[in-house]
Amino acid sequence: MKRLISTLAVLLLLSGALFAQKGGSRNYIVGFYNLENLFDIYNDPAKNDEEFLPDGKNRWTQEKYNKKVHNMAQVIAAMAKDNGRFHTILGVSEIENRLVLEDLVADPQIAAANYQIIHYDGPDRRGVDVALLYNPTQFTYLDSESIPFTFEGSKVDITLSKEEQDYFRTRDILMVHGLIAGEHFAFYVMHLPSRIGGKGFDLRSRGAEICYNHAMEMMKKYPGIKIAAMGDMNDDPFDDSMAVWLHGRENLDEVGEEDFFNPFLSMIKAGYGSLCYQNQWCIYDQILVNSTLAKAPQGGLKITPLVKNTYYGRIFKKPFMIQQKGQYKDQPFRTFSNGSFIGGYSDHFPTYILISK
């Protein structure tokens, strides 16, 4: 009965949001969420998923998987409730395959959004991919591309040997192209190489360089196109990958034609965080927008302030998403802690921006 009431509430929410859009005010939510190891329970010989099997290290049973999917949908539904509408675009990372996304979007808490899935199986050795969910009532899909992580032509000073470069595998970068209210948009979804062992700064810079170069080509191909680059960057907004190689700028008046505006740069300076890494709050979960989306003329879609007319980005967290006690008190309530299943959500908080006319 509770599930039925919850589903009806979400349906009413969606219908209200659509009505509001038809009334003239055009608001679109674009977000990103690291789902923290959303694996199914089945063995895929092509992927390193042994820990996430019923007899694996994590004892990943159907019951635990169902709980995980329910929790991820709960967060997405909570964001929709706060915003009065579902996301138009939601990039995600740390998902094993399309199957887990199909289960997620079918969850009764968010099924009314009718999210469509863009996903490619990638080469990451750990077996996790990025993907994009879109609301077909608000976004018209045109085409997409899985952009491989290569080293050819890079201007980044790469520390890996040629042999190491040939062996290296990580997530591809996803690009999705389509229309919102008749305007061309390109969305990039990334999960840049990790910081394990204090390494990877050059690899993250290379990933940002790949994204930036592709975005510049899209701007040449589609003059006036609006671009948002999102993901788990494994770097903060002030790190080289974001500030130098992706040309992320803190203030709108600093954004040139070939720059990106990073709304989370001012937020990290103010003490906000989307995850806690080595007991320090960081914002690895970022969404940057190109100059066309940052400074569109009146009547065009552009990024709009979300918080007290000051911040253009939001880090979404509710009490149920936060660890309430113990060693990790006040940090994200994650799925596992010290190797034990604790039934939480993710070690990252989702982030999003608002686009409107």
C-alpha cells in the first residue's frame, strides 16, 4: 500500500511539472550521480565482477541488489520532489551494464519519468561504465558516441611508458547529442581515472583534454551548440584537469568563447563537498557548461542560479543519505563500510544544475 501511495505521489509530481513547463516557464534539471558499484548478481567473464556475486567477497545477493536499486531510485525521486520535476538529463557512473539501468528506471519510485538509456559497454578492467538517462518528454535524442581514452596526440606530459599506455584501460567518455526546446545540446559523461596510490593526475588531465577537444569539434560542427561536461572527475574544480585542460572558470565574466564555466569552483572554496576522500571534503562530481550555455542571450536556454541567487550548482543531500553515527558520521551513507554491507546509498552525493529561459 505504501508503495502504491508513493508511486501515485510521483505521478502527480510529474504531471504538475509538465503542466508548469507548458505554462511558459521552461526549467530543466541536468545532473550527475555516481551510483557506487551498481553491479548485478551475475558473472560476466569479460568483467572483473567476482566481488559482486552471491558467493563473492561482498556476498552480493538478489536481496542486496534489490535494496541497492531501490536506494538509488529513492535518491532520484527525492531530487524530483525537491525540484518539482524529474531530471531532463542524468549522467551516472559506476554501473556494470545496461541491465542494472533497466532495473533502476523501472523502479516504481521513478518509473513515471520513463527514463531512456544511453549506454555503451566500455573497456574498464574493473567492469564499470558511465551512462546517461534522459526524459523523452524534454530531450530529443539525435546521436551519441563512446569516445575512447587514447594517448595519441596528447599535449599532457604522460608519466606512463609506451608499454604501460598500451596496457592501460579505463572508462570511455560518453557524448550524447540532442535537442532541448529546439536547441542543440551535447552532454559528456566521464569517470576519470582514480587517485589510488596518489597517482593518475596526468591521466585525469588527459581525459579532460579528450573531452575538451571533442567539445570544440562539436562547437565547430554545430555553431551555437550548448554543452555540459559532467562526471566523477576524481579531481577538484581547482585541479589542473578541470582548470587547465577543461578550461574551467569560476566566474561568468571570465568565460571566453572556448572556455567552460564551472559552478562548483566557488562552492569548493566555500567549503561544500560531494564526497569525503581521506577525511577531506572534495567536489569530484562536477558539471561544467560551455560559454554558449553559460552566457546565452535573453530568450535562450542558459544555466541559472540555484541557491539564494548565488550558486549555480547544487550538491543534493538529505538526512537519509548521510551516515548518522560512527567513524564516518556526517559523510555519505554508502553501501559498504569496512567490507561490511550497511545498506546505504553511495559514497558520493549527486550534483545538478538548472537550465532555464
